[in-house]
Amino acid sequence: MSSTKASHFQILKRPIITEKSAAFGSTNNGVVFEVHPRANKSEISDAVEKIFSVKVAHVRIVNVRGK
């Protein structure tokens, strides 16, 4: 996925609000998002920085298969 073709809002689909993500956010000062499956770490980092006007320290990606 090229960031020139996709807007930042197409890369970040929605935030994940669960007990596990809330605990991660409070302990590690992080946020959990569902992202486009073909987005890479640099595209995700750019999208978060542009949308929320913050500096991203690092990005972790986990690919989870559906049940």
C-alpha cells in the first residue's frame, strides 16, 4: 500500500477498545489500532503522526486471523 495513494484515514481503520488494549495504553503509553492489512510500519507511523500531531516512538504490528 502506497501512502501517496491512500489517505491516512484509510490506513488507520479504528481504535481497538478492549481490557487488554486499555492495560497496554496505561502501562506503555500506547494506543492500539486496527490498520489496513497491507500497510507497513512507516505508513502507520506517518498516519498516526499526521492525524494526532504526535511523535511516534515505535510501531508494533500483530497479524491476527479471524475465528
